[in-house]
Amino acid sequence: MRGARGVEAADSQVGTLSMLTAGTSSSGNFACTTATQRTLRDLRTKRKGQPVYVVGHVLERKGQEATFELFNVRLAVVKFSDGVLLGYDPGELLLPTDIDEKGVAEFEIRQCQQCEQQFPLTTEELNAEKEPTACPECR
Ligand SMILES: [Zn+2]
């Protein structure tokens, strides 16, 4: 007769990866765009590795995604996927619209129809019936 089997291993604890919520940088998550924060400059805590979308002065890097590394005097140094490091004004680094549970940043960038600046949408704006056509400053 077989003895009772031991307690079955509890279901593995997958799925406990906490939801990445916007703006909770203090708890270890990266920030997403919200109504009050759209660029790296708006973040009180700028975490290394924060995904950003570059709209700055370097033409060949414009529109690329990068991650924030550190501050060098007043410039935010970001790292591109090819390993290149460049410094930007933190206002030139847009935040992602969303970050999925795997940590992949999703950027929904639009151009303002009034001032032609690029700006990131919040998830609410992305899911709204009508996306905003003007950047926050022009609204
Ligand atoms: Zn505008």
C-alpha cells in the first residue's frame, strides 16, 4: 500500500509579478505617462533603466527608444539599444504610454497639430474614443 503523498507543491507562484502602475517609481517600477507627467523631467524619482522615447536634438536618434542611465550635470544620459550613450535635456525624453507585465515599454507618440511638438499619450487618452490632437501645453 502506498503511503499518502506529501503535501502537493503549492501552485507555483507565477503571476505574482506585480502590475506596473504608472508613476510608482518609489516602489521600484518605471513610470508611464500620466496627465501630470509626460517627460523624464516631470518625474521626481528618475530611475536608472526608465524607458524613454527620444525627441531631442540629435537627428539620427530622433524617435528612438532608449533607457535613462544617470545624470551628468544637467543632462540626462540615456543608453540606446546599440550601446551608445548620449546626454539630453530631460524634457526631450518622453515617457511610455504603458509598460506591459514583461516590462516592455509601449510608446504612443503623437504630434501636436498646433505647435508640432511630439507628446506621449496616456493609456486613458489612447483608449479614449477621441485621441487628443494637441499637446498638453496647447490644450
Ligand atoms: Zn502643442
